[in-house]
Amino acid sequence: MRNSFATIVAVLLLAQIPVRAVAQEDPPSPQAIEPAKLERLLYDHLRDANNRGADLYNLGDPLSSYRLFEGTLITVKAVLQHRADVQATITEAMTDVSRSTSVSQRAYRMHEAIVKVRDQLKPMDVVAPPKLIVPKPAMKDPPKPQTLPITPPEMLPIPHPERELLPTPRPVRF
């Protein structure tokens, strides 16, 4: 009885394999992305990579920041075959960075290169946010400055941490 139940389950499972294979379709072929949309995607990607790299740099890991920036720029350069000016900017930045001796200098120069590339890829619909102008309340009478008594410097106590730790000396009588 057990043997026949296992056989029935195995036959049912094997019967479903061809049905699932036929039901799966081939994935759709990738379509070409318009250059404007591609540049917008890369513009946003560079912002995200720049923020992540800045976080790594500020946490005290300039090497990871440098490598993140370097990988991002290499990828962007490979994708932007239609923008020779951006590729030239990236190549020039990579050459300049390779001359730096310090890793933190390299990371910072890569950051500057990403900012330049973002400026070149900036879409037309991206505008700088307007500056918020807050009007100052008008005052009827400005407050008069108060004069505080000035203590001469020779009379001010000088804080001395060693002196505070020592016990106060007792007067000695002879």
C-alpha cells in the first residue's frame, strides 16, 4: 500500500514538470533606452553613489569611498558611448587621481569628478531649489546694548586642573 501511494505521488509530480516547462515563456528582449532617459538614470545613480561614498568617507573609510567612486565612474564611462565629452572628463579625472599619493585625496578628487560628470549630465528639467527667504520682523525700537562690568584680567581666576586636585595648603605657624 505504501509503495503504491509513493508511486502515485511520483507520477503526479513528474506529470507536472512538462506543463511548467511549457508554461514558462522566454524573457522579453531588452529594449534600447533613449539617451535622455539613460542620462537621467545615470544622473540619479551618481547622486546616490556620491552620497554613499561621502558616508563611507565621513565614517573614516576613505579607501572604500575611493573604490566606490572609481567603480561608479568606470561603469558610467562604459555606458555613455554617445557622450565623448563625459568620457573625456572621466578619463582626465582618473589620470589626475592616479597622481595623488594619499587615499583620502584620491577619494575627494573622485568625488569632485562625480560632481563634474553630474553637471554635464544634468537634465533640463532639474532646477535648483528656490532659496527660502524669510522676512525679518520689523522692530520698533532696537534694544539698547547692556554694559557689563569688566573685570581686569589680573583679577580673574585661572582654572588649573592640577591645582584643583591638590588639597588646599594649611598655613604653617612658627
